Amino acid sequence: MPRVGMEPIRREALVKATIAEVGRKGSLDVTVAHIAARAGVSSGLAHHYFGGKEDLIVAAMRHIMQIYGTAVRDELRAAASPRARAAGIVRASFGPANFAPEVVAAWLSFYVHAQSATGARRLLGIYQRRLVSNLADALRPLAGERARDLAETLAALIDGLYIRHALGDLPDGAAASARVIGVMDRLLEAA
Amino acid sequence: MPRVGMEPIRREALVKATIAEVGRKGSLDVTVAHIAARAGVSSGLAHHYFGGKEDLIVAAMRHIMQIYGTAVRDELRAAASPRARAAGIVRASFGPANFAPEVVAAWLSFYVHAQSATGARRLLGIYQRRLVSNLADALRPLAGERARDLAETLAALIDGLYIRHALGDLPDGAAASARVIGVMDRLLEAA
Amino acid sequence: MPRVGMEPIRREALVKATIAEVGRKGSLDVTVAHIAARAGVSSGLAHHYFGGKEDLIVAAMRHIMQIYGTAVRDELRAAASPRARAAGIVRASFGPANFAPEVVAAWLSFYVHAQSATGARRLLGIYQRRLVSNLADALRPLAGERARDLAETLAALIDGLYIRHALGDLPDGAAASARVIGVMDRLLEAA
Amino acid sequence: MPRVGMEPIRREALVKATIAEVGRKGSLDVTVAHIAARAGVSSGLAHHYFGGKEDLIVAAMRHIMQIYGTAVRDELRAAASPRARAAGIVRASFGPANFAPEVVAAWLSFYVHAQSATGARRLLGIYQRRLVSNLADALRPLAGERARDLAETLAALIDGLYIRHALGDLPDGAAASARVIGVMDRLLEAA
DNA sequence: AATGAATGAGGATTCATTCAT
DNA sequence: GATGAATGAATCCTCATTCAT
């Protein structure tokens, strides 16, 4: 029963279904048919709106990154000091929206996918550079020219905790945040 | 022309071909036929020896982990102090055998695969726990009961640098080692 | 913005778009969506007016045949002698309206389609019989009872030159006409 | 039940099944599954041996052309005079192997396909040029420098009669041959 | 009159796996 | 010990067609 103005609704439903499906399966070996079914539409519609599976994947990545970007912005807005800004970025990385098991699983799948797909790689590169430069900007007042180096270390640590979370290791986002912030504090003191 | 005693030779060739192929492609979307061709045998033989693709994948993971295990043991044998032992483990992680681009790419693929395949997950769990306990053991004389926590942090940092390397970020293994060891030293001082 | 009296306009636009699209592609593997887009309407409208793709194809064939029929009538009207009448029919076959590359490509596609579609076959049969009887009528004063046979030969020759034109062989319509008329003259003399 | 040395047998069976299927349907809208079923194998095998549908089509064209080429060679070998050579080529074109309804239908489909597929077009170009030059060579002793022109006319006439046969017009190959040879004779006299 | 949302059947293609030799 | 012939399930994608608005 076609109604007008459905496009944005369908697109969003499909993107969310993609993330959910990839997250549940823990890999990109997911069929368009399943995604479409989960979104409550036919597989044909997924192709109609996105052109193909790859585009759907990329759209899902973009969506996940947008969620993360929003979380970062919210944390930054609420932060009063440089340290609070850095800590906020870390907390955003492990916030509920980002650190839900299926989202983490999807993230990890996208990382691997980026190794072979150009579009995905570009997208991920943007995210990674932004994470590092956000962190470096926040740390500059505290660490000066060491800020960049510190930011890179923290970014890597965040990614590493993500991986381990995806494989079922770590307890929760709060613990992960605390660990990264703890390391940050000690590395700042060590200067 | 079949000859006797070929089994171990074929098995190794297939395992190495699997790693090479997965590393080159950057994903497990690799055909048994390609792997077999690279190993110079028929695809039927791969099944004959390994039972199926999944088992071949697991064997390849095991092989990569053995290489890593050997590198760690070599480093530990040569180390004189607790700090040298910890640093050795880190260096083993980023040594040439482990940090070759295709090996890193394969590692990452295996990580994702472990999200959905039980056998792979179990194997990876063993590796991760061993890495952490190796590190913790080495650090105990220096950090006491904080050793475990520190080891977990360093393990996550190592994994994070791996990921970023896989996506083309970091320069080389030496730099990665230096970064981790630097963080380790400062965290030890901070106590 | 729907307006009244649009039907004939839409129909013609769709028919012309069909010919153009089939001609461009060189086959009936053309989507209704493409045709509709070229005609500046939605694909739904094409079905609304024609019922289905097949009917659209048949309408396009009919249109092409009408163009040809008009060209023949014009030539016949201007012809003074029997020979001029026959030559006129030939010239009409290779006139600009019929011998444009895309029209020739469409013709050929329709020929093949007629092998499997009844409606198309019937339509094409009408055209072929008319071509032959037009030619035979024109030639009767010159060739008597041999007229029919001669007409069949010339009709086949015309079709053959069409095919070769469609595949990029022949220079232009004038040369094709000249060739057929030359053959005709010699066959008439040979009596 | 795999046996060794099946490849040539399967290839031929698939090629013949392709011609039969295309001929029966009168178009290239034929599924690989149907072709494979007719050849008594799975659809996967068709891809295994030919790579894809298009390659299968091209192989079928090549096969049809080889049959024709053989028929021409046989006729030429048996011909004593220039005229007999030319007549032989014509007869080969309408011989039983070439003029069977399904073969003619396949030919016509290939003609159309050649409009859009490069490989098919190239192949058909070779056939067409060979037909013309074979004819021209045969006619040279009789028609001198008019041989080429005459050959082109006869080639077009042959193609035209093929089309009309495909659409159910003409009685049989003998009649078609007689018509072409008759035209040839009269055009030769007319010099 | 016209749209475009939506479907779903159908088809090419890939590939792990099996098995006779 | 080794091959490669063969299968068939699985999946992506296309597209004619329908229908509510």
C-alpha cells in the first residue's frame, strides 16, 4: 500500500535494520533479504533506495558515525575544562548509543570491510582523523605539543577496548571510560 | 603424482596460502579454490585435509598465533629484567613476522570472524588471555597487584595499534613498540 | 499537474521514446522505466495507457510502419511511370525517416521479437505483404506475371540491406536505394 | 558422477543446447538454467565451462558459423567452374544444416544481439566479410571488377531471405537457393 | 491524469562441498 | 594421495506490474 513521502522513513528503517542485522550476525555476511525483512519491506525496495548492498552498508556506517558525532558534540558542549573536554570525548566513545553490543559488533565489521572497500575506507578514515584531532584539540592546553601524540595513543586505546568488548571481554562502558581517562590522567601527570 | 609423506607439506602450504589470501583480500571472503590454487593444489585437497573452509580458517589462525607465541618465547628468553620481559612481549607483537601488512589484515579479519564462529572465538580468547597474563606476569615484580590492570591496558593498546595499522595509519613496528613501551614506562612511574 | 486531453500527447511521446530507446540499445532489453523517463512521464503512466510493455512495443512497431507507409504513399503520389512507382517504394524504404540508424536498429529488434510474439508477428506480416504487393503492383505493367517473383526478390534484398546497415556496414540510404534499383532494372532487362 | 575428460563433451552439449534453446524461443531471452537442463547438466557447470551467459552465446554463434564454414568448404571442393563455386556458396547458405528453422531463428537472434554486444558483433563481422569475399572471389573470373559489388548484393539478398524464412515466409532452402542463383545469373548476363 | 511506492518473481552468478576415478 | 567434474543452495539484483493517493 504505497503512500507518499515514505522515502526518508524507509531509508532510516533500512539503515537501522542493517546495523541491527550486522551487529547480531557479527559480520557483513548478511543478506539484503534479511535486512529488508527486518525493516518490514521487500528486498526490492532496499535496492530501489540504496542501489545495492554495498551502498546500504556505507549508509549504515555513516549513520553510526553520525550517532557518535552527535554524542561527542553533546559531551563537548557540557564540558567546562580542557580535561573535561577530553574526558567527554572518551565518554562519548563508550556511551550507551555507541557501546551497545550490536553497535560495537557492527563497528568492528565495518573496520574489516574498510580494508577492501574504498568507500568504507574513506569514511572510516574521516572518523579516525576526527577522533584524533578532537582529542588533540582538547588536550593541547594541557599537553602542548605532546597533545597530538597523546591523542593518538588514546585513540588507539579506545579502538583496542572496542575490539575486546566486541569479543566479550570487558564489563561495561563506564569501566572502559574510566580506564582510558585514568591512563590519560597519568600520562598528563608524567609530563 | 601423489607421493607419500606429503600431508604435512600440503597442510602447511594450504595454511600459509590461506593467510596470504585473507591478508591480501583483507577479509574472509576468499574462495577455497583461490587458496588451493595459491598453494598449488586442487580445491578438493583442501577439503580432504581440513574438512572444510571453516577448519582451514581456524588452522590459519592457529598458525598465526603460533608464530606470535614463538616470537614471544624468543623475546622472553633473551630478556634479563622484568621490564625487559614486558618490553619483549610488546616487541614480539610488532615484530616483522606479526606486523607484516597481510598478517595484520588477516588478524583483523580473524577478530571479526571470532564474533560469529565459536571455534575461532575460543582460539582468540586463548591468545588474548595469554597475552594479558604474559604481560601481567612480567609486570608483577614492578607493579604488584596493579600488574593485571596495567597488562589489560597495554593489551588493548596493542590491539588498537594493530587495527590502525591495518587501515594504513601507522608507520612501522618499531614506532608502535616504542609507543606502547613509552606508555608502559610512564604508567609504571606514575605509581 | 494533470490536464485534460493529454492522452494522445502522452501516447505519442511514449511510442517515440520506445523507438528511440530500443534503437539506441539495439534490442528490446529496455526497461519501461527508461522509456517512461525519456518520455518525461512515470513508468506507471506507460502501463496506464498501454497496458504493458508488450503493447507498448507493438504500438511502436505500428508507428514505425505508419511512418513507412506514409513515405511510400508520398513517393507513389509523385511517381509518373511504373518504374518510377517501383523506384519510389524502394526510395521510401531507405528514406531518412526509415533509415536513421536507431530506426533501423529498432526494425531489426522488432523482426526478432516477431519470432516469439504473436501480435508482433501479425503486424510484421502485414507490412511484409504490403511491401511485396506494393512492389508487385508497380512492376506488373513492366514484368507481367514475373512481377510477383521480382517483388519478392527486391523485398528480400531491401531487408538484407537493412540488416547490414544495422550492423554498421553500408554507407547511406541513397547508395542502398541505388543498389536495389540497379538490380531491379537489370532484372527487368533480363526479361 | 564425475568422470575425467568430460570437458569437450559438456562444452559441445551446452553449445548445442544453447542453439536449440535460442532457436526454439526465437530470442536470446533464454535462461542458463534451461540451456543447462537441456544439455543434461547443472547451471553451475555452464558457468564453470563458459564463464557466463554471454560467453555461451558467443560460443554458440561461433559453432553455427563453423557449421556454415564447413558447408561452404565442402561445396567449394566439389565445384568445377567459377559459377559452380558461387552457386555452391549460395547453396551452402541454404543447406539443411544452416536452414533448419531453429538455426535460422538463432542466426537472426545473434544478428540483433550483435547490435549491442561487442564480441558478438566482431564475430558476425568476420562471417559477413568472409561471405562477401568468398562470393567475390568466385565471381571474379566472370564479373571482373564488378565482382565485389555483385557479391555484396547477393550477400544482402541471402540475409534478406534468411529473415523472411525466420518469419515463416519461404518454402524451403532449395527455392531460396534457386532464387539467389537466378538473380546471380541474370546479373551476370546483364553485363 | 499522474505519480512513485512497493512488490515479488525470475535469473545470473558464485562457491563450498562431494565424489568417482 | 590427488584431481577436477559436478552439483545446488544461496544471494544479489532487475524490472514489469500494481495500486493507494
